[in-house]
Amino acid sequence: MTLVSLPRCPEHGRVAYVASRKVGPAVRRNRAKRLLRESFRHLTPSVRDRAFWRILIARSACALATLAEVSAEMNELLTREPT
């Protein structure tokens, strides 16, 4: 997974989930985006509610990973994000 993060509006942040055709057929791309969304929902509010625009890009391994694996990687990426 790749994270692109841009500081923007100080009131709120936005999140986009992207999976290109390189991830696989539509079923795998949709599963990858569902895993990204669910992982983001489970983050702590202090990390989730930062005022950043974030683009989470799924890679091919994301479509075959478990929710725990995706959550661990997302947590690692977002905790490295500047505050």
C-alpha cells in the first residue's frame, strides 16, 4: 500500500481509496478498497481525524492480504505521517 498525504484545510481531512487495474480484476480491486476502508475505520480517532488529505493506493498484495495485515501496514504508514 502507498500513502500520499497532503496538509490542507485545518478543519477536516479527506480520504480517497484507489486500486488500479494492476491489482487485478474488478473483484480483487473492490476487495482491496473494502479492506482499506475497513482498516481506516478501525484507526484511533487521534490518527484518523488529522486534517490531511490522504490517498491510499492499494497494491496487488493488498487484494490477497487479510484485514489484520492491511490494518497493521496502514497503522504503520499513518503513524509516520507528520502531525
